[in-house]
Amino acid sequence: MRLTETVLDAPDARALADFYLRLLPGWGVWRDEGDPDWVRIRPPGGGAGLAFQTETAYVPPVWPGRPDRQQMMLHLDIEVDDLERETARAVAEGARLADFQPQENVRVLLDPAGHPFCLYTEATDASQ
């Protein structure tokens, strides 16, 4: 067995795939069967990628979770070198900064379909 991708439902698979292609430099469409409701993208050099599936009954999750609302089922963690710069770039590409931010070295954002994702830098020890 081999994990090939994580699939995200969205009201528009192509639009969400386009957002992640802009967010993740060097990634490209992989095996596009021409189906507007299904798009697969991969990092340069291969490896596990992301896929997007149109779901007409899609309901975006809330962050942070609430018992009376659609729960987040997963989120993506994306390591960056410059948290401030990459957060601004993600927002310029269509992400929204979440109101609740749990850690200093992490920024929780919401993609255009409302999926939470995290940009983060490795925490550093200021005493070293």
C-alpha cells in the first residue's frame, strides 16, 4: 500500500486546485482526466499530493471547532521559512486568516472553500 493523495471536497474542485497550485510553488496538475469535478496535483519530483472533488452539498468546517457546526476532519500543515511573508502571500492568493491563532510560530488560515490549513516555522530556542 502507498498513500498517494489527500482529497479535499469543495464546491468547485478546479477553483480550489488553482488556489493550492498558486500557494505551493512548483506543484502541478497530475493526471488530469478532464473532469471538472476532480483534480489531482503533485509536488515536483512526485510524492503524495492533493486531490480536489466537487461536492454540491459541501459545508465548510468551522475553526475552532464547535459541537453544533461542521467539524474539521483534517488540516494541512505547510512549513515555511518566513511566516509573515508567506501568510501575506497566502492571503493575497485568496486565503483568510482565522480569528483564533493557537501558537506563536503557526498561522491558521482558511482556504477559499473554508478548509483550515496551517503555515508554520520550526520553533527556535532563543537561548541558543
